[in-house]
Amino acid sequence: MKNIFKSALLVATMFAFSVERVLADSNGVYTPYEPHTPVDTGLENSAIFYIGALVFFVLGLATLSTAKILKEKLSK
């Protein structure tokens, strides 16, 4: 059984390495399709999302720690 899995893994690995990568830009090769241009979403700078995520994470931790402290005080 182990040999079957090893053989299947070897075949899959060999196939994965022999397949050519497909690039959206066609990498200078002639193609009838235009090159891929990403859709402008207006989110080029995502720093505001990271800041928001950090704020909500800290607020969540503060809420959990406050609830834990209040639970300990009320259980006494």
C-alpha cells in the first residue's frame, strides 16, 4: 500500500514539474488576447484595514479581559 502511495506521489510530482506555467500577461509570447489588467478597486493602500483590524483586535481582547475580571469579582 505504501508503494502505491509513493508511486502516485511521484507521478503527481513529475506531472506538476513538467506542466508549463500559464501567465496572464503571456510573457511576451503572441496571443490573440489582450494582457490582463487588474480592475481598479480603489484599495491600493490597505494600511487602513490593518489599522482597523488591530483596533478591533485590541478592543476584543479588552472586552474579554474585562468580562473575565467582572466574572471573578461577581463569583466571590
